[in-house]
Amino acid sequence: MAGNNSYTIVEYFGGDDGYRCGYCKNDKGNFSHGMWSHSMTVQDYQDLIDRGWRRSGKYVYKPIMKKTCCPQYTIRCHALNFQPSKSHKKILKKMSKYISKGDLPAAQEDGKKHWRTREPMDSVCEEAGPREPTKVCQSDLKTNSSSSLILQFCFDSHSSSSGAGLGADPSRPPSRKAKDLRRERRLQKDQKRQHGAGVSPAKPAHTNQTKTLEEFISESLEDSSSDRLEVRLVRSNPPNPQFKASFDASYQVYKLYQMAIHKDPPDKPSESQFRRFLCDSPLEAEHSPDGPEMGYGSFHQQYWLDGRIIAVGVIDILPTCVSSVYLYYHPDFTSLSLGSYSALREIAFTRKLQKQSTKLCYYYLGFYVHSCPKMRYKGQYRPADLLCPESYTWVSVEQCIPLLNNSRYARLNQDPDAGDSQAVKDVGRALVLHKRTVMPYIVYSRKFKGRSDTAEVQEYASLVGQDCAERILLYRS
């Protein structure tokens, strides 16, 4: 084993006593299981989010679906089959008009005074009060070239190879298509002039129904005389030079966003809170020969307009998906619908990555909360699936909505025989880390017979699944 970045180490906290719900504002209605992740491989996190977990910084949590006031269902979009709706096209046209003419559209109002704004891609549970790891655990986990963990049996380690730099920004629209679109527009203008002179115009090469998402995005940017809008992908963990150089500018946008949109007092969105919430990540940089060029891990997608940051999308690039973590933007640009615009750009980005890594074909939008009407917009990025909270299988949104209209909580998979394929069969095979030594739980329990943590380890293993329990190191003090 090369070092502590090649495997996942977690500290499980169990369930909580309830905290404030960010959706219905119930003071004690939101319940979740939680664990602190000291390090995590991208494959382990992929498997965890496919069992309903999500991360907030280094804290990973799983809503207790039958107990929480607003059940949160993991949602994913089939990026390769996505087609923008009429409302999506309007958002792209709105951006196009602003870039070409500089006209900031009038923001829609809800009532007379309140802006109607879109929620970020994921309302992570800051109210959950993510617990810090124990001091003992932190000292136990320190490793260097001359000190490593002792393994009491052999198991395959997860390897991560070094990779090249970011290279060209994959989120930028391809230049060839932009040129083709400009050529097509010139042709259409010529046809209009001919039509005015009595010549019948030829049928356009494309119609709106056949345009791809990438074409709509390119078209929205092509009228600009210069590259006014630029999307930069910067790695946030470990932070690369571009991330460090733009940190303060990005933080200032976050602070303004939290105060204006979420009504935070000025002292709440502190720099340390920003780092902990949106910069810290347990995911280290990983590269693989068949993976995307920039590798896997945690990134910020910065939207630069005329040389300044106006929005930032926090994302994780995982083996089979791009996972949206959060979106914040400068309040002056609320009327540009940057939340929805960034989602469209992230879907296009996912499709770009899929050309480099064939397995990476989904876009995860965080949680879908049907009981909260303002969070239902995520179901509009179709085709989309929701994760069944009992069988951990994917079910199309269309099949889920009638069930969720009848009940806040529902088993989405209607096949009564469908079960959890990762249900725990042998908790004794779960790996634990104790005093720098890794061992199966059955060995640990025999060594320390006086400890009564079997129920806790059983609960943890059932939540992460058998395979993850056999790979992830569960810290025991």
C-alpha cells in the first residue's frame, strides 16, 4: 500500500437527533446518518452516492428516508440522451442576448419585492453540524514515507497514478462547431436577402429540434465580439495554482451569494467556513489510463465574465459521473438564471468527458425533494432516474412522480422481489483501523471482547453495503 491516499478511511457517527430542515424549515425534522471521511477513493465515493450518500466538505451523510421530514432521493440525468427543453433554450438565449448586447434582463419577481431564484444544485446539510474527527484519530492516521499502516492480512489496494496537467479546458465549446454555426447564419442571411428579392429560400440545414445541447451553447456565445464568457476548470483538492490564485475572488462571490440569496449575516460565510464547506474534500486526485484527461476528484468550474468571476460550480468527477455539489453566483447576475445555465454547461461537460472515458455518462444533480416544490426542477433534466431507497436500483422519474404524489416516502422499485444486492452478508469481513493496524472486524472483535460496538458496525456496514465495508477502513479508537 503506497500511502493513505490510496484507500478510504472513515469515522462513523451513526444517526442524529434531528436538526433544522433546509427545505421545510422544520427545526428538528431532518434526520441523517453521518461519517467523517479522512480520505476517500473516487470509486468508493461513487459506490456510496449510489447508495444515497452525499458529501458536504469531508462530512458524508445519508438521509434517514423514513424518518426525515423531507425525503431526499438521489437523482441522475442520462447526459448522453439529454435534450434541452424550451425553458432551457430560453435560458441559453438570455445569456446570448446579454453577451452580445450587454442587456441584463429584468429579474422575475415573486410578489412585489422578492427575487425568484433557483436553488443551488444541492442543498447540503450544513445544519447537520458535521462533527470533527477525534484528535486521537488524526494522530493515528498520520503517515509518511517511513511509517505506514500494518496489515494483518492481504487485500488489494486502490492505486492512483500521477497524471498530466489539465490541458485544454474541456468545458469550452468546440471551436469547429462555432465556425460551422457562423457559416450557417451567413447562409441564412443570404437566403433571406434572396427571398426579399423574390428568390425562394432553401430549407435550413438544421432545425431547432435537431440541434444538440453543444450547438445551442456555442450559438449562445458566438455573437460576442470577444471571448467575454470563459469557463475555467480548476482542481480544488489538492488545490492547483489556478485555484489558489483565484481563491479570494471566488470566496468574495460566495460571501455575497450567501448574504443576498440565503440571508446569512456577514460573519457566517467566513473564509474558514467556505474552505470547510466547498473547498475541503476527502477525494484526492486520481488518474487512470482510460479516465478523463484532468483525472478524477474535486473541482471548481469558474464562470469568468469580462475578467471577473460571476459564478462557481463545485463538482466531483467520478468514475461514472459528474456529481454537482453546489452552485453560487454573484447576486448582480441573478436574472441570468446562472443556476440552470451552469447545469446545462455541466451536462455538456459530462458529455465531453464521456468521449475520453466511456463509463462516465451520468450527471448527478444531488437530491430530488418532491415534497419541496422549489426543488422539483431537478426532475426537468431528463431522461432522469431516482434511486430507490430500499433496493438501491434506479427508476425513471416518470414512474416515481405518481408514487411521490401519494406519499413523501415511497419504495420506488415496484418489483417486490428486488432487493439490495449489497446487503450485508458477513459483517465480520468489514475492515477496521485500530492503532495503525488494519484488520477484519471479526479479528478486532475477538481481540477486544469487552467492547460492545457490534450493533454500530452492523448498522454502518448495512448503510455502505458489503463491498464498501470490505474496502473502506472504519476507524476504531
